[in-house]
Amino acid sequence: MRKRIVGILVLLVLFLLTGCAGKQETGGDSASVVVGFSQLGAESSWRIANTVSMEQAAKEAGYGLMMENANQKQEKQIDAIRSFIAYRVDVIVFSPIVQTDWDNVLTEAKQANIPVIIMDRMIDTQDDTLYRAYVGADFYAEGVRAGEYLVRKADTLGAEHLRIVEICGTTGSTPMQDRQRGFMDVIGKDERFTVIDSVDGDFLQSKGEECMRELLQKYGTEGIDVVFSHNDAMTLGALNVLEKENAASSKDMIIITVDGEKDAVDALKAGRINCVVQCTPHLGPSVMKLVRDVTAGKEIPKVYHPDEGVFSDFDDLTDPAVEGF
């Protein structure tokens, strides 16, 4: 009798182990999918909204989300990715702070057979097999839209010469490089425009304020006709300084910004900003759809860009569609 009971227990244990092993192999089952997500920081309302989008989308998909905030430090992101590899997550998602020096850690992920999805910012690599997909804005197109608005504005004003200062995002980041390139490709051959200075505001409101103070000390309000800022946080910081320093003169400046935060759109409606180029932070649902497909063994697109547009003082700003996030 005792031997019979032992035999039944052995069979039961084997059945349970087989069942567990089968569940681990079902990568497409949402209950078993774990996503490792390395966010680069919380430097702006855009970034915070992007994080919330990822958290909500993972929850709705039923996925586990291991999130690490790098607080603007690349070494922390690399450590986070290595911890995801050690944990054996199903998919790694990260928003790179800068473009370079990712090949080593992403090679480790590839060797561990963990697919990588890059979100929001791109990397510079000769081996595009190190990541399965990129989800994020077309930053070059955003720069082009900013430049196209300025050309139209100059035409409307009959301006003969406009002096531009550029408050750039983090040096070496994809949005900084591509927004600048797109903008310059539009205005660069037009003799009416001169970029007199480009400064690094690191996508931070406090740095936007600091940069604007330095630019005013250097050129004065009379020496600046246009401010092109690479994100709303820096723009709002610069606007605070402009309005404190010389409200009358700053109203004559053309202010162009990128993102579409509520505060920036409200400033556009109030006549404090002239143009807001959209850059949506709501990328979570698109990322989680790719996670679902890649864990199910399906082919996924290499690049996904969301639909985006422009709000400006040429639009009907009473339209309910003109709103920020």
C-alpha cells in the first residue's frame, strides 16, 4: 500500500512539472510574458506621459512590466538591460539616452535570444539585427515641419532677415540631431534666415531657462527674432525668462516648440507661442502590440511612426481638436 501511494505521488509530481514546463514555452500567453523596460528619465511631462502609457498598455495586455528609470545616465540603462537579461525577460524595451555605445549590451541580449524593441529614440549601430523594431516619432519630419512653419510665417510677415537661436535637446540624442537636421534642411538655403546660436538645453525646463538667460545676455531681446526649441519643457522655461526680462520685446519673437504638452498648447492659444509641432508620448499600445506579435513568433515591422501634425497661429485655435496631452 505504501509503495502504491509513493508511485501515485511520483506520477503527480511529474504531471505538475510537465504542466509547468509547457506553460513556460507558451511565449504568446499574456500571463507568462514579462517585459523589461528601461526608461531614460523623468525630465519632462512628455517623458512622464510616455511612462504612464507604457504602464497602462502593459496592464491592459496582461503583461508583467519590470521598469527601471535611468535618470539620464547611460550606464544605468546598460546595467538595467543586463539585469533584464539575467532575469530572462521575454522582451526588452528601452529608450536610449544617446545614440552610441549600445552594441555590446545588445549583443548580449541577442545571444540570450531576447528580442529588443527601441522606443522614442534611436541608436547608431552597423548591425540592425541587434534590435527587432523601433517605435517612435519621425524626428527629422518634426524638424522639417518646424522649418516649413517658419518659412510660411516669414512669407506672411514679409520678413527680409530673421535671426534664430536654437535651444537643442541632449547632445548626441536622436531627437536633437534629427530635429536640427530637418529644420536646417528647410531653412538652410534661404538667405532670410540665420541661426546665430545653438545651445544644449538637455530637454530640461531648468536648462531652458538657463540657456535663454545666456542668450539674452549675449544678444538682447532686440538681437533675436526666432526661438526654435526642441521640446516644450525647454520652451516653457525660456518663455518664463523672456516674459520676466522684457515682456514687450519678447512678444515680437517667433517661438517654435516641439511636443504638444497641454501647457504649450495653452500658451499657443494665449498667443505666447507661435507653433507647436506634435510628438506624441502615447507609444505604449503600439509597443505592446509588437511585444504580443514577437512573442508569438510573428514578423513585426522594423520601424513604426505614429501620425503627428502641427498646431500654429495659422489654425483655428478654438477647434476642440487643438489640444495637448
